[in-house]
Amino acid sequence: MISARGLRRSFSDGEGGALTVLDSADLEVAAGELVAVMGRSGSGKSTLLHILGGLDSQYQGDVNVAGVSLRGLSDTALSRFRNGTVGFVFQSFHLVPGLNALENVALPSFFGASGGDARAALERVGLSHKASRQPSQLSGGERQRVAIARALYARPKVLFCDEPTGNLDAATGAEIIALFESLNAEGLTVLAVTHEERVSRAAKRVLRLESGKLVPA
Amino acid sequence: MTFGALLRLVKLSVRRDVRGALSSVFGVSIGIAALVFFVALGLGIGRVVREKVFPLDAQLVEVVPSQITLGSILGGGKIDQDTFERLRALPGVTAAYRKMNVRVPAVSRYDGDFFGTRLHMGLEVLAVGVDPELVKNDVLMGDFKDPAEGQPVPAIVASRLVDIYNNSFAPNRGLPRLSASLAAGFQFPVEFNRSFVVATRPGPVTAATLQLVGASDRGILAGLTIPLDTAVRLNKASGVDFETFSGVTLQADGPSRVPELVAHVKEMGLKVDEQERRWAENAGAAVLLTTGALALLSLLICLLAAVNIAHALSASVRVRAKELGIMRAVGASKRDVRALIFAEAAVLGAVGGAVGAALAIAASYGLDALALSHLPQFPFKPDTFFFIPPWLPLAGVGLGVLASLAGAWWPSRDAAGIDPARTLAG
Ligand SMILES: Nc1ncnc2c1ncn2[C@@H]1O[C@H](COP(=O)(O)OP(=O)(O)OP(=O)(O)O)[C@@H](O)[C@H]1O
Ligand SMILES: [Mg+2]
């Protein structure tokens, strides 16, 4: 489902030099897996996720996600990929203020995703009774559920999660992790990057990102 | 992105920053209001100049004899019946009208009732005879032709003369204002071949009664327009030239044929009287220049409005960087993001343009009302100083949109350039 070969990504360090974050990293994730990538802060976890999810195309190497080879795709094609093939969940939820929960879930439909069911997605995360709440009227855990419902809206093949429990307390975090497990049980491929043990414990496979390479933990 | 989705996102961002949106709309509306106002004023005054001050018929060509002696050597110069026939036969001429000055001086001595006022005055009179067809649409009573013995001679005055009389002459002298229909029927005595100021011919003095029968744009400005046959008869009686014409008015088959016609006339050794046309053009140019300058100033305001919108949108894009980033993450392309910013600008511009056009129209009505009630009567004072063709408000809205889109150029680039990976991490 996810296949990355020889990934290399470096940033300029602002002093004329280059900071290499990923250095020929390889990754293979089969369909239906729940994989966690661990690593200390600054090791490049988010960078890896952005490349796999089509948010960053300034890398070297080859990436294939759900049968889509990302190398050389146009901005429009990459956008369509993000819109329909994958879903993102972020640490700080990133809901759009001014849109209620239901509208936030349906956000992908503004950019082309069709056939999604925002109400069903909201139901799946157990929040159908708060569909018309504004993000500011929801708790952190509820916001993250709305964000997950949004990621599920277009029925993606892969869910990418970046520190999904980073802003949540223990109990709420556990509920979110349980949600990922049950989504995975339904067949969704989930790749979560985190430095939290509680996330990696739920994963069926754990990788470590060290010195720009992915190694089994 | 569909149009409906775009509209909903625009609505969302406008609703979230109503104050910012209002400020942008305000800027555009002031610029467009000024522009529409001044253009309407320019068009309005231009129309007054064209229709009231110099009511030129663009299809008419005034042919006059050439004073150059060379013309007479070539057989041209003067306009006799033969020349008239040739003029009438020129290509593109649909009608031709002769004019003959009464070639002796004339005076009118009036002592009697003048529309309820007692009038006692002596006046030098200029008279021109014309082919009746030229003024037939403006004759309000009787036949415009040389009358039988003892009958009054029909006479037409220039509409502009009536206007000047009504608005400057009459008020200063306590005389009543007159409309063409009110004045029609008024009779006064005229003695031809008589003058208070110049020597006259040895011939006899011909006394006649003239009767006003209407006012016409085609009447001569400084005098009376009478039937051609009357002028011929008077000239003959006074022993002066009654065979050549003072001028011929040619009606062209459309304004576009006029230049060609003028060329033909000049080839015949005759002149075209372009005095009125030149005055009209000069006045028109003056109006165009002034209102053009004001319109340019308004364009400058529109430019400032565009800069204002650019600032507002830039700030808004910076504030919304995360939000735009999340849109990118869920499938918005760079083009979608750019379209969104442009759409926001277009809506602000359209609203601003519409408000501005409405303001301008309201202001023009207000000013007209004020002018009507507060400005004194003056010659050619129009009912309205403005002319607002339907395209003008539409163009105002269009320009508002255009200015806003121009202002959105850089902010939309910035927005499209947002790196979602950077704004969303952490
Ligand atoms: N756009 C960028 N420009 C320059 N440097 C960057 C950029 N994005 C990331 N980096 C650097 O790349 C390195 C990896 O960043 P990344 O965000 O992938 O780390 P991370 O593992 O997700 O860390 P954390 O656990 O704190 O989220 C960091 O040193 C970061 O400063
Ligand atoms: Mg990170």
C-alpha cells in the first residue's frame, strides 16, 4: 500500500549549509497494516509523512501510495491524490473556524471529493450529535474526532497521523488510539508518526527513524 | 473547485472579517462613485453642448460661396440655380435646401402690446430665406411660404435665440418668458431697405408684417428665417442680387458620408461653413478635457482602493495561512487557493462597484434637484446635468471588480505559495 525507496530530503540550515533529514530511507507498508514510526523530536517524522502524503514534493527517491506513483505529479494531480486517496490527522486538529463540525468534515468536497457522507463519517467517530457545533465549542478530543471524520470523508486508502494524541490527555488519547485500532480493523491502512509509547503500543509494527533512515524498533 | 464551493468559502471569509470587508468595499465604492459621477457629468454636459448649445445635425453640410476669386474664374464661387442642381446631384445627398439672405437692411419698429407688457422698441433685423422643407417640422401654424399680398410673412426663430431671450434678455427687461408655441402667432411690422445704422439702397422701402410661426434648430441664430420666395421677392424689389444663393444646406445619407461630400463640394470651388462645427468641437473638447481629468483622478482613487485591497488581503492571507494550509492538505490545489483569493476580491469589488454606482446615481439626482431649486435660470440650463447610459453603472461594477482583482494579484500568489507542510506541522 505504501512503498518508499531511497527517500532523501534536506533543508537549507539558514547558514548556507544543508540539513539532511531523510537519507535514503526505505519503507514498505502492506494494505491493512497499522504502523507506527517513532523518533525523537527533529528526527524527520513529519517530513516523512508530508512526502508520503503528497504535501511535499522536494525530495529524492520514489514513493508509491495506493498504486499512485507520486514522483513528477503536477500540483493538480497531487491535490487530487490528497483529496481522495489519503487522509491526514494532525496534532493540532486544524479545523477551519467558522465552519461547524459537519461542514469541517465535508471540507474535502469543496475541492472535488464526491460521494462522501459527512454525517456517516461524523457518526463513525461518535459525534453525530454535535454536527452543528463550531470548533470552538468542542473539546480537544472532540475536535480530533472531527478531524478524523474529515480525513475519513472521502473513504481514503491510507490514513496518515502526525502525533494524533500529542495535544490530548491520557484518557482522551486512549479513546483516539482505540478509534484508530477499530478503523484499522475495518481494513484501513494507518501510518502514525509519534514519540509516544502509547501510540506505538497499539501498532502492529513499529519503526524508528534514526539518522534519516527507517529501522525496525 | 465548483462555483458553489467557491461562493461558500468566500461567504465564510467575508462573514469572519466583516469590518475588513467593509473597509475594502468602502474604498472601491468611493473610487467607482467618483468615476461614475464624473463620467455621467461629462456625458451630460456634452449632451447639453451637442443638443442645446450647438444643435448640429451631423448629417448636414453647410455650403457657402467661395470668396476666392480663383473660384469665379473656374465658374465656381457663386451658387446659382445651376450650381444648386449640381450640389443636389452629388453622390450621398438625400436633400438640398437653398438659403438666400435678404440683401438689404431691415428694421422693426414695434409699439404695442407684447404678451401683456407694453413694448416700444426699434430693432435692426436680419432675415434669411430658406427652402420651406428645411424647417417644415418646426412650423407650428400655417404654410411656410411666400404669402399673398396683404398677408403676414411667416418667420421662424432659432431655438437657441428663444433660450437666450428667455434666460437672459427677458428677465433683465421685465419681459415675459415665451415658448415657441406661445410666441407663435405674434405679429410685428418690418420695413425692408431701411436702417437705423447704415446707408440704404436707392430702391423703395418695402413694408411687411412678419408673423412668428415657430422655433427651429435649423433657423439662423441672429435673425429671422423666412420662406425663400419671400427673400427672392424682397431682393428683387430692392434691386439687389436675387439669383445667387447665400448658401445651401445639404443633407447627407448618414454622417459617415459627410467627409466625402465635403470633398466633392470643395472640388466644385465652394466652401463648407464649418464654424459651428468647430465651435461645437471646441466646446466638446473642453468638456471632455475637464471631465476626463476628473475621471482620471477617480481612476487614481480606484488605484488606491486596489492597493487598499491588496493590503487587506495580504494581511488576511497571513492570518489564514494555517487554514489555507489545511485546505491544501485536504485537496485544494494552488489554483484553487488562488481562485479563492481572487473570488473574495471579486465579490468585494462587485459590491463596492455597485454601491459606488448607486452613490453616484443618487448624487446626480440630488445635484440636479439642487440645481433646479437653487440655481438661477441661465441660457441652456438643462433639466439634468448628467447622462447615465445603462452601460455606465455596469462598467462601474466591472471596474470595481477589475481593481479588486488587480489588488488580489500578489496576495493570491502568496496564498498559493503557502507551504502546507510548514504551516501544518507541530
Ligand atoms: N521547511 C523547513 N525548512 C527548514 N528546516 C526544516 C523545515 N521543515 C523541517 N525542518 C527541519 O527538519 C528537521 C525535521 O523536522 P520534522 O518536523 O520532520 O521533525 P519531527 O520528527 O516531526 O519533529 P517533532 O517530533 O518535533 O514534530 C528539523 O530539524 C526541522 O528543523
Ligand atoms: Mg513533527
